[in-house]
Amino acid sequence: MGYNITSHAVNRNKPQLEAMLKAQATIRFETLNPEKLANKIREALFAASELPEFERYAGLKYSYILRARQGEVIAEFQGVAITTIPETENRAEGVVQTKPLSPSSKKTVDEAVTVMDIIMTAMSLEATATELYFPNTILNYGDQSKLSKWTDTQEWKYIDHGESGVTLTKGEVPEEVLWQPMVVKV
């Protein structure tokens, strides 16, 4: 997927980028179209990392993982929180503060692209990670089924984000978020 590397791509999502920069913690943005907002923020982060005039936002690309959920986009901070947003500001900006994440519990793995890459990574990081995000992994149905069968025998849960990658987590996840095989009713 290609992103626009323009100042407009950054400026239209400046409120979200500012909130992320200020929070340095996991935050969420409520929206009616979470996939669209998540993609627009990703585009803004990519453009900011390429355009010198937006260097203040460049590091956010590596500090956050964006996840589209029903009715919201969750910007998961991948480090230790430096500051917090006062509750009144959260409401004014449409941002809801959640607790900071432990830097070692969640990892992003850019190199993994196949089911075997994911399984090998999960096995090697099982002792140190509670969540693994694979942003460059797009699986077909057969590979989704294989990964689902493997996670069913492990303590990992499998979430497929379509073109936005794959997540394996040991945390509590609502059942409707987990990948499920298609059921054909006759």
C-alpha cells in the first residue's frame, strides 16, 4: 500500500499526532470509520517521517502501533510513558487515556511475513513478550487457518488485521476480535 508523502497528509491528522506526541501512552480515538482513520494516521506518520518540516512527529512511527477496533482506533504506545494528558484535555480532544505499556511486553516484528516466520518468532519470544505485532504479514485463508490451528494449541490468541498485519497476544481479547474460520451453512 502506498502513502502520500505530502504536508496535507500530516496536517489533516495533526490533532491525533499531537495527542500521541503529548500522551506518550496508549490512547484511543473514537470514530465511526476506524479502518479509514487508522490508515490516515499511518499515512500521516509515514509522511512525517519523510518530510523535514514535520520532524517532531517522525519518531511516532516507531513509538505506536495503530489498531482499528469497532468504533475506535487504538494507538498502542511501545515504550514507557513520559507524560500524561489531564482528563479534561482527553475529553476536549476526543482522546481517552489508558495505562502505559511495559516496553518489553509488546513487540513489533517487521521481518516476519509467512506463517512459519510468525510461529518461529512467537516460539522464540514466548518468555519475554505478551503481544507480537507483524505489520508486514498478509495471510491468505489457508495460512490464516494454519496459524489459527497452531494458536489453538498454544497460549497465543490470533487477530488478523487484513492489510494492516497480524497480532498474536496472550492478553484478554473479546471473542469477536479473534480470527475465526469461515462457517458454511448448508
